[in-house]
Amino acid sequence: MAVKIFVTGGTIDDLEYDSEGEAPTGQKSNIPQLLKDMRVDLSYDVEVLMFKDSKFISDEEREFIAKKCGECSEEKLIITHGTWTMPLTAKYLGKMELDKTVVLVGAAIPANKEKTDAMFNLGAALTAVQTLPKGVYITMNGKIFSWDNVKKNKDTGFFETER
């Protein structure tokens, strides 16, 4: 089983963003090194789609993410994403009814910082994508959420069910 990992930016990658939410060229994702450090023994491929602060991700960019999900041959997909609008992207993808298992994941503390939650969250996403049925999910803070029942509590920073 191969897993496709799409990188879109966010805190997990600890990028510097300009005022438009774009990361200047030359920056690199933490995800390949994180997977190596985690000793992941699974076939995977990492592809950077964009480096964007999720507060600035548009529906056109969500459409691009959905297109890439639909075009790839893998049926198990992980999308690293900023937590601010992760539920919006999950809802967008969920409505597309992709015939794949898609798990969005991020971090509150960058992968390259002490006491990061990135390794735990990405590990949870790797396990979830292998075991969940087809659909769109978010995994954060040790929990798995369905795309149609998740929100980020902006006061606590934790994800929770919407209803």
C-alpha cells in the first residue's frame, strides 16, 4: 500500500510567509525529514503542492488540491495543512466525494521545534489513512474527525466535533 502525502504549508512546516500568505521560494518542507526521523516503514511519496498560510488558502487552491487528489494513482492520501482553515478544506474535499481515503493533518508547534506535536499528529494520520474507510478526515490532538463534523476551537487551539 502506497501513501501519497501532499504538502500545502502551515505551522507544521515552520515557513516564513509574506503579507499575502505565500512562502518565498527556497524554503523546504519539514515533512520528508520528519518521516525519516519517525522511521516510517511504509511506501510513500511526498509532493509539495504549495507553501501557503492556511488563512489565505482560496477555493481555487482547494480545487487544485482536490484535482491533485483525484489525479494521483494512490488511494490513501495525507494532506499537511495549516490548522486555521483545515476544516474548510476538509469540507471542500468531502463534498467532492473522492473515491479515496484522505486525511488532513497539521501541528500547533512546528516539526522542527522542541515539544512539537507534528510527529504524533503525522503518525496518527499515517495509521488513520491505512485503517479508515474511503472518505475525508482530519486527525489532530489524538482524535479523528469526519469532514462534515469538525471545527477548530480558536480559543483552545484544539479540534472538536461541530455538533
